[in-house]
Amino acid sequence: MRATILVHRIPIETPVQTSFGVMGDRPSVVLRIEDEDGAVGFGEVWCNWPSVGAEHRARLLEALILPLAGESRLAREPAALWRWLTARLRVLAIQSGEPGPIAQCLAGLECALQDLMARRAGLPLARFLAPDAAATVAVYASGINPTGAPKTAERAIAAGYRACKVKIGFSPERDRENLLGARALLGSANRLMADANQAWTLEEALRFAPTADEAGLDWLEEPLAHDAPDADWKRLAQAMDTPLAAGENFASDRDFAELPAARGLRVIQPDLGRWGGVGQLARLGAKFREGGLLFCPHWLGGGVGLLTSCHVKAALNDEDGYVEVDFNDNPMRSEIAAEVFASLRDGRVGLADKPGIGIGDEALDAFRAHLEISREVVF
Ligand SMILES: [Mg+2]
């Protein structure tokens, strides 16, 4: 197979603000894979942080991961290949101190190969994964910056969303003002969530808990750091009515098996570009539905990963839960996913009835002016 590693950096006017840092541009790592018959697949590797992370992940793919994938002879079994590579790179990931970047590259590779296999079958990815896949998917507007948050949330509702997530963790007064302001503008018919991006100590989170309840949040996301004690998470969960959400920073079978119960989570948010790809997201979705958790795939990147996430969620045919859709400026998301998101009504989008995730080379060619790296690897 022939892989093309594409790194783009798209300039933006309004930086994306989180409680731990600011994004001054929108980076993207996309793998395009073509097999000997000319079938193509696209997968996106999560690369938002640190700010130079995209280039590093591209080098890992080129120098380490794709050559190893060639040795596996498992390229037509993406989930099995992911397992094989994860086992094969386990010790290197520990020793290099880079389990995250390696897992993210493996995840994007798995997604690209799943897309390719769906296209070979002539089916949309969702129906390739499950013949009874839903035709539409519930989505929510995410990543709403603290500056003018209530107005941005109102704009998202006007665009057709029925649920919005505001970034908090900046200061208690500002967070409270933003959440209550957003709630007042959205009314009770629309859903509101908040993401603290691991900003708080347990004491700070406990102080904020009454505001979360007062704002009627559907969930409070990552109030504590991923490495905070399970007991802290559980104590917070018991101190408020608002459900706790996490999962974007989970990166092992053990995390997903143990942490939801140990931390009292009621919403689970795996990211298919950070760990596991399509196969693991689909497996976890089915498992957590059985366990009664709300399954809301995390995504905060470009259109390739967003469309892939939507197809997996559609394959699960869930009654509830939504796919996260970044509401900040990112042409690599809004233009690549334009056709699907043109159908946004009442908080749902309809997936295109096209093979795979439904995009072609022209979707990426449109960003040629912002292409920073293009490397080919035959594997
Ligand atoms: Mg988050």
C-alpha cells in the first residue's frame, strides 16, 4: 500500500482558548492510503498539542509506524493491525515516554484503513460497520471560547444545533457568568454542557459544583486532571447532580475498563484519533451503551476525523449521545464536512450515501496552499 502523510496548518483569526493553552492555528495530520487496486482511505491523527505536535507525528508515521505496519501483513484487518502495532510498540512507547503520540498515529492509521475497506465494499463506513446503521447522527457544538460565550452558543443554536458546550476553568466569576448567561439565552429547550479541561483541584471543583447544577448542565467535563486520584473524581460526582464526563485522555484498555466506574462517570468520550481508531470506538460504544453511560465521541480536529466519528456513532444506532463538533473556525473541518453539515437540522446531521466517509482527494487538495508536509511511504 502507498501512504501519503499530509500536514496542513490553517491560519485562523480567532485563537482557540482552553484553560491550559491557546491554539494560534489549526494543525492537521491526515493519512491517505491507496492500495494496489486504487482504493483509497483517509484517517486523521489527533495533533492539537503541543503546538509543534503535527510535524512530530508525521515523522513518527514515516520513520517508525508505517514501515512496521508493512511488516505486519495485516493492513486489510485494521483493528487487528492496531492490536498488533500496539503490542509491538508497547515497550518503545514506555521507554520513549511517548505513548500518546504513538497511540495517536496508530489510531489515525486504523481509521484510514477502515475507510479504505469500507470503500472496497462499496459502502458508507457506518453501514460497512453495521448494516442497520442510522442515517442521521446527533451532534453538539463544542469548544465555545470564554470570550462572548453566551452569544456564540446562541449562534450555534441558530445554525441548527440543540446542544452546546462552553469552555470554563478560567476564573470562577467568568465561568459562572458564561454558563448562566448561556443558559438564559438557550432556554430550557436546548442542552448546555461545560468543559474545564482539567483545570481544577478537588476543592476548586467542589466550589464550582453548585453552579454546574444551577446552570442545568447535561455534563461537567474534565473538572479534574486525568491523573487526579479516582477518589477525588468520585467525591465530586457524589457532590452534585450534574453528570461527570471524561474519556478524551483515556489511552488504554485498562483506562476504559476501570475508570468510568472508579470515578463515577456518567458520560464517556473516547477520541478515535487519539486512541484505538474506528474499531475500538465502535467496541467501546457498544460496551458503554450496555452499561448505561452516555456515549459522546470526542473530536476537536479536522473534517476527516469528524466524519469518521459520525459514521461510528451512526453504526451504533444509539438513541442518545452526540458527536462533538468544534464550533471554532477551522476550514479543514467546515469545508471537508460541508456536505454533511449542510443537512444540520434540530441537532442532527444526515450522512452522505457514498462509500467510506464520503470524501475524495479534492477535499484535501483545496488546502494545498497550507500544505506543510507531504511524504509518501510504501508499506
Ligand atoms: Mg474536552
